[in-house]
Amino acid sequence: MGFFDFLRQPDVNQGVKEYKNTTGAVLLDVRTPEEYSEGHIPESKNVPLQALDNVR
């Protein structure tokens, strides 16, 4: 791990690959419903980030 690794964006393709290889995993899309409807990863579940703030 290099000093500037924190500047790199997460690799979405790697994340989807890990999701598909993990039994029982749920892929959450925390964008707004409007953003989700514009396009999303198949089988992902839309739970807006604001809704997660209420879960504690």
C-alpha cells in the first residue's frame, strides 16, 4: 500500500466480482431513487443513504 493509495477510486468491477463470489451477500446502492432509476447494477437493492441514517 502506497502513501497516495487513499486517492484512488474504488474499483466497482472488483466489488461486483467479490459480491458475486460471496454467498448471501447483498449489494446496496445508497443513491437516491432517482439516481438508481437512471441505471444500476443488476440485483442491487436501493436503500438511500438518508434511510440508513435512521437505522440505529
